[in-house]
Amino acid sequence: MSLLLNCDLGESFGNWTMGMDAAVMPHIDQANIACGFHAGDPLIMQHTLELAKTHSVSVGAHPAYPDLVGFGRRSMNISMSELKAMISYQLSALEGMAASKGLTVEYLKPHGAMYNDMMAKTENRIAIMEAIAEHHRPVKLMLQATPQWQSHQDEAQKIGIECLFEAFADRCYDDDGKLLARSKAGAVHDKEKMLAQVIQLAKQGTVTTVSGHILELQADTLCVHGDNAEGVAAIASIREAIS
């Protein structure tokens, strides 16, 4: 299995710095760039796009609920019309800035609570897919690779968009294919387990769940995190492992 590496970037805001974007960018294939609702102001967005262009990294929109204080990690009770408008607004903002740099937004990956709601609620997932389909040009949707990936792909095809399925390098999987809750022991792998999971995904297209079951995952891309120096070093190790 050929795996790309994607990372959430551009998540600083004003004088507040989040992540080590400049150190991460040389090691990844896809940059999920925050669009201002949970993080990322116009200057940060512009700078992140410039980094992506310098390192020939594909650009994706990383929209969220309007929740700067909660970093987009709190769900919101909104209508599907509002959700679609939020997607369209944030995608269009990043696309306009990208175009001025000679870049194209190739995909969209929701952030935080919006991502979790998309995976848990069919109504939300369909609304996000419809918002992307109504965009003036093709944009792919990045969502979690689960045992239900075929059903999600069928939904997307009926609406007229393509999917990118992602797996997670450093997270333990539950037996149902969901990520093990962070509140549970072993939810986040150490470096040794992370690299073993990456190699297993790349070579066999599977992960070993928390109880030892083998779970097949249809994954196109691998989510990595570069919030600190240790995370950046881990990304470099992952790149070496899959190369």
C-alpha cells in the first residue's frame, strides 16, 4: 500500500504559536491548512501556503466549527444549511488565497469536532459532501478509513465527489475500527508501536486493535502530528519507514 503523509498545519493565531510547521513541511505530502474558524488568521494562512509551495506539498482546506476558544474541539448544534455554508465559506477563503500563490486546494478535511460529527452522523457527512459537490470545481473529501469505508465511498459517488481515506500513525484502534478514546490506557502509541503500526499499514493494509484483532483498513494517507520536536522527529522516522 502506498501511503501519503498528511498533517494539520497553519493552526497558529496572532501571537500564539501552534505546531512547528516549517520543520514539518519538508517531510509530508499533504498540508491540511486551518481556515480561520478554529485557528489560522489570514497572515498565518498565507505563510503556510508559501511553505507548502516551497516544498511542493499538496494543499487541503481544514475547516471547523467557529470555536477559536475551544480550538474547534467542541461540537455545535447547528442546521445542515449552516454546516454547508461553513464548509463553503472556509474552502473558498483558502482557495482564493491559494490561487494567488499559484496553488490549488485539492481536498478538504474537517477538523476536530466537525470531523468526529461527520464520522458519527450520516446527516452531517452528507451535508459536508454536498457542500463540496456544490463547489465550482472538484475537491476531494478526506475522512477516516473504517470498516465502513465502502459505504462512505458509495455515498460520495452518489453525490459526485471522491474520497481520500486516512489512517492514524500514533493512535490505537478499537475493535470496531474507531480510534480508542484518549481517556483509555494505550490510546496513543509510543514511538516503537507507532512505527510498527505504520509498517503494518504500509505492507499489509491492516492494523492490530487494542484486543489483538487484525483489522483491514483501506487507507490512502496517514495522519501525522508535528506539535513539538519529538513529533517532527517521529514524522521523519515514519517517512523513512514507508519509503
